[in-house]
Amino acid sequence: MDISRNPAMPAGNPQLADAAPMPQQPLTVHRKDYRPPAWLVPEVHLTFDLALTCTCVTALMTVRRNPQAAREECICLLGDGIVAETVMVDGGIATGWHMEGDDLILPLAQDDAQITILTRLDPAANTQLMGFYASQGMLCTQCEAQGFRRISFFPDRPDVLSTYTVRMEGSAAQFPVLLSNGNCVQSGALDNGRHFAVWHDPWPKPSYLFALVAGRLVANRDDFTTRSGRKVDLAIWVRPGDEAGTAHAMQSLKHAMAWDEQVFGREYDLDVFNIVAVSDFNMGAMENKGLNIFNTRYILAEPDTATDADYDAIEGVVGHEYFHNWSGNRVTCRDWFQLSLKEGFTVLRDQLFSAAMGSDAVKRIEDVRILRAAQFPEDSGPLAHPIRPDSYQEISNFYTATVYNKGAEVIRMMRTMAGEDAFRKGSDLYFARHDGEAATCEDFISAMEDGAGLDLAGFRRWYEQSGTPHVSMTMKHDSSTGAVTLTFVQRLSASGDDQVPRPMVMPMKIALFDRSDSAPGEFRAQEHLLILDARECRFRFDGFGEAPMVSANRGFSAPINLDIAHDESRLQFLAMHDDDPFCRYEALQQILTTEVLATAAQGADTQRRRAITDIFSFTLADDRIDDLMRGELMTLPPISVLIETAAPADPVALQTARIALQAAIGTACADQLSAVHTRTAQHRYSLDAGSRGARKVRNHALFLLAAADGDAAARLAQRQYENADNMTDRQGALVAIAGVQTSLRDTLLEDFAQRYRDNALVIDKWYAIQAGAHHPHVLDQVSKLAKRDDFSLRNPNRVRALYMAMAGNPTAFHEASGAGYEMLARLILALDPINPQTAARFVPSLGRWRRIEPARSALMRDALKRLAASSYLSRDVREQVDKSLG
Ligand code: PHE
Ligand code: ZN
């Protein structure tokens, strides 16, 4: 997660990593084709004989005909790049089986059978990081969504639930720690320096939740007693030397366990909970039952190496994976089209958790910023899909901001409409009704209707329709009667099989500020919850002598684009006084967006600028808000939001205008900003809100000052860098200076590289800062960085650090010659045979061509066409490239 937050099963036999990969045939899977599985697998026994380059896996499966499904004469066991060395049925060698592509087809006349299959794997050669792979001498698995079939032949689909018993054996020196799901039921020494362990997981689960880890690891141990008195042993496993970095993750885990009991009534259900951190991982983390596996970046944190944002992300992701134990594991998904059932709900749960641990207001603003910056562009482009897609070629490509973040917004809307208490009744009913089952989004909605007492008939459209809804609002005020009328009109779009476009149903929170009856500086208004359920909805409010100021979509109650007839003074008022923190932030964002767009198109206008710098000045002095909130109000709209709003956009002109606006603010508010910088330097480092807030506004002050006067700010940044006792300060200083052309830049970058040369996560930051910098030679620098010895296409964190930062940096990616597009296309081609899942993640950046001005747009398409013409593309990359061009 992360969005800062994937599985794949491309071709290429892991044993034959050097052989030329075979082109893959795209095959589209449709939601409407779902059929229940013909065979169930109540029990699985796996035996692993572990070695880095040759691990032997024996799978013993008890299979039974599914009485609910049509009879089939064969069982189809899915595989991906694996070879069956032996196949046995009920203890005898089976001969009648054959392969169909990667899958093993075995005739079975009886209703029950014991099938044993032996496969041999080479984890060290598995560069896709799907299935069973080696990372820095340790062995681990990643099975979601379809990785289990790279380990053993199996009905690898989420509606086949089994209890697993896993026996591992291997060298005690090489693999001192042996972990799998559930509880360890047996372990001991064997001859020749070998040892073994047996783990049993009593909870039936789909194969995507299976996990195994073997390696030289050390644990931070703790425990948690659940509200019914079960003592749970907790352990976070890391490489020796990394223990000190696990304290915050452990705290976060204990908070998450307590919070889920209090807020959702969910208790943990095993005696042990293990987390393992690995450095080579395609995604953020994985919720395997009782054995979560994490990307190191979401576990390890110390003040000197992790920023406040990193600490927050760790808390959020640790919570997210833990919450999956109920929303995902106890109740799982019937098929992969239902992915948002577990992901949307779990993202909402982690958002609520983080809000409860920190600032509600700021968390909501951050979540909406992520939605706007990542999901809205996805929803307006060629890769748009509903939160419950109707078809896919490669499911890994659907771990998206839409399924995750918009999915969370949709469930949040149900909560807003129901209210917290009724929502809890709905979620209780959902868990009670479907515990132990593989459920659908429809099941969730029905449970919400029955448990929370909501009618969600029209609301279901959110699951079917892609695209961000557009709603426009107008206000009429009648001064003779004091009546105010608000009219909301939805722009309807048809989708899918639907001929007649239907409206979306959504909660709309609003407030009307009556300027005539507020005390100076104090503005409060009653909040109303309106439900928009038709193309046009009208609401009347009485008692307003003067036209009020409307604050609409408070808390971003609906994930839409809301147009309100343009009115500068309304926005300026809300940007300074709205008591809904999100709407205050939003009003300012709108003012700033309009200003950047106008400057990029027609140049700056002093009067508009003055209005903005006045608001900044007001904000810097406003003692009604804390520094965490002030920091939000000092943040300019992200470049991706500007591009999205301007379409067709000239990203470089927008970037230039954005920096010019920062410079104008930095100049006009220089004294106040310097004062903020000085005031906040006194704070001692801690993780409390005051101290974090101080660091946040200090960095924002520095960025604004640096845009205004690079040389002066460089000296300020250098001091901040040298005096820093934490990464937030040090990174903030480095980011500020990386955008300034000064010799100090190289000195500090070099110092940073030396200081942290042994910490891969910090070196990732160092790569990203340079690739993300607004600097004239940034593309050359990216090329140089890619040639360093510590850069490797086999480590997804490093690849993302360099190239995601490049793709998000207009100065680099949208360089006028098209060199940035070319660089990204070359990366995709080089990475695809190594790690197709991660390679596919870079395609959407090129897919944005429709929103970009014609000259660059044509160059972006050319890059996509060259990709499309390549003789080898994985299914992952092929799907994204075809759709992006289409
Ligand atoms: N299911 C994981 C999560 O959201 C994400 C993930 C998907 C991790 C696929 C690995 C592979 O928590
Ligand atoms: Zn998840």
C-alpha cells in the first residue's frame, strides 16, 4: 500500500531464468463467467526441503467433489512455470494426467482423493518475487494473487479454502528461523546440521494467504492480551542489526489490535502473530494469515533514518495488514473481481485507525490529496475501471488506487449515510454472516442494508460505474423571504450494458455560514447531511437575511468533482474561516489551482497574487489551528492535480508557474516564514503532534523561502541539514537544496550518501530526491544514478525510488524532446523480463497522453507504440500498453 501501496504470474520458468521468455497470449477473464469450483480441497500438507537454488516441495491435498458445482471428470490444477516430477493419487503413481499449457489436468472418477505432487523450485532465480523466492539469503513466499501456482499445482483461486500443515527442513546454520502460518506444533534437530519445524494453521484459508519464511532473522518480541483474555505472542522478524528499527511497528501493531476490538469488535484468533520484513518486495506488505510479510520500508524506522511521514505510513500499513485478519482472511473474496471487498474496506479501516491515533482533520486531508493525485487521473484515463471491475487480463494490474482508495471512499459514504452506530451494526452482521466464507461485494452491501437499515439500491451504481462523478451546485437567495435554495445537478454518463444513464447516490454534507450573525473571527454553522439521489436535487433553508457562504462536500463526504459557480470572495472566506478543516484546505487549493493555471496560460496578475499572499500571511498567524494543520495550508496543489485540471496540460509550464507562485509567497511572507523557521528550531525531537507539526511547517517555510531566494535559503538549508537530529529535518533541507543550483547542493548530496551508505532505505530517498528535483540536468543525473553499482533492477524499492520520482517530475519526464518518455519506455522493456509486475506499474504514466498538450502527447504515444511493437511483453505490461493506446 501507499499509495503511498502487487501480484503477477508472468511466463518464464523460474528454473530457466536465462532462457528467452515466451510471448504471452492475452486472455480476458470476465466477472460474469464465475463458476463455483468443481473440486474442494479441505486439507493441504506441504513439505519443503529448503535450499537456495533447489527446494523440493511435496504437496499432499485432500480433494473432494463440490456438491454445489457441475460434475467434472478431471481436476484442473493450476501451475505457472513449474514442472510436476511425480504425481500420485491415493498412494499410487498416477499416469493419466497431462499438461494444458502451464496447468496439470488429472482425471478423477471418484468423489474423494488424496493427491500428491512433487515440484522442484529455484528460489534464487525467481526475480519476479512471486511464488517462492530468495532475498538476501532468506527464503520467502508471496502468493497473492496467483503466486501459489508457482510453488505447487493447485486450484489456486480464493474460493477454495483449506487448512494447511507445513513441514520445513533445511540447514540450521543457513535457515535458523523457520516460519509459516498459524502455530508451530513441532520442531527439532536432525542429522547433518539440519533441523525442521511443523506449523499448523487451524483456520481454513485460500492459497493466496499461504506463507513461509526461512532465514537468519532476529525478533523483537512482545505480547498482547485480547479482551477475552487470549495472550498472543507478537514477533517482528528482521535481519540481525535491524532490531532497533522495529519499535514503532510493534507499538503500531498493539494499538491496531486494541483499536479493532474497540471500534469494530474484532479480536485476534491465533496464539502467535508474526511479521517478517524483507528488502525485495513488489508491494507494501501482505496479510498472510498469522504471518504478515512486509517490505522493510513499512517496518524499519528510527529518528535518524525515517521521516514523520515514514512513521505515519508504518502505523497505517501495520494496521492495514492486521485489519485484514478479519476483512480479507476470516471473510475472504469469492473471486478477484471482488478485490475491493477486502481492500476498500481495509483501507477505510486503516484510515479510521490512523485518524484515531493522530489528527482526524489532517488525516482526512492527506487521504483526499492521495485520492485526487492518484485515483482521479486513473479514473479519467484509458485505465479507468469500476471499483469492482468486469474483466481483466492480469489481476496484478488491478491493485489500483481505484480498487483501494475509491473503494474505501465508497464504504465511507455508506458509513456517512448510516451514522457510526448503524454502520457498526452493518459490519457486525457482515462478519457474522460470512465468517469462514468467500464473499462478494454484493454480500457486503446486503449486510449493510440489513444491519444498518440502509436502502442501498441506487447506491450500487458506485460498484458498476467508473469515472469521477461531476456535480454542480448553485445557490439562490431570496432576500424578501430569507430562503436559500441549493440545487445540485449531476452530469450523467452511461456505462456498461446500461442504455439509460442513472444517477449516483451520495451523501453531501453542507453548512451555510451566516455572515451577519457571527462574532468577529468566529464562524460556526450547523451542518446538514443531504442525500443526492436524482439527477437534480433541490434543498431549501430558511432564515437568511443575507446570502450565506456555502461550505459544501464537507469532509469530502462524496468522492466527486463539485463545481460551484465561481465566486472569489466565497473561496477566500472559506480558506480563512471554514470550521471544516477539509473545506478550508480545499478552498485554498482551489484558489491556488486557479492561480497556477492562469499564470501558466496568461502570466501572473499582481492583484490575484496579493489576495493569495494575504491568505498565507493570515494562515501563518492564525492561532486557531495547530502546526500540523497549518502545514497542510502551506502545501501547494500536487503537480498531478494541476495537470489533471488543466487538460490539455503543458506540465513544464505548470511546474514553472507553481514554482513562481511559491516564490511570490516566499517573497511576500519572507519575514513570517523566517520567524516560523526560527520558532520551530527550538522544538525537541519527539513524535508528539506539537513536535511533528513544528517540523512540518519548518520544512514548508524552507521550501517557500528557497523558491524566493535560492542562495539565502541554501545557507538556511545547510544549517538545518547540519543541525538535524532527525530525518524529517535533514531530508527537508536536502529536498530544498536539491532544487537550487549551488555548489552546496553537491556537497550535501555527497555527505548524505556517505552518512547513510549502509542503509538501503535511506539511499532510496537519496535516489528519489535527485530524480524528483527541479534541476536543469535532472535526466542526465537519473542516467548516471542508474549506472551506479548500488542500483539494481532486481530490487523494486530502488527501481521505484529512481523512476517513479522521475516519472512524477515534470522537469524530467516531460522534458520537451521526449527523452523522459524514452527513458521510461527503455526501463519498462529492461525490467519486464525480470519483474513484469513492477514493470507494468510504470506504464500508466505514459498512458496519460490524452491530458497533455499535442506535441508531448504525440511523443508519449510514440513511446507506447514502440513498447507495443516489442517482440516480448509480459501479460502484465501488454495489458497496460494496449489499454493505454486504445
Ligand atoms: N494484499 C496486500 C495489501 O493490500 C497487497 C499485496 C497484493 C501485496 C499483492 C502483495 C501482492 O495489503
Ligand atoms: Zn490490503
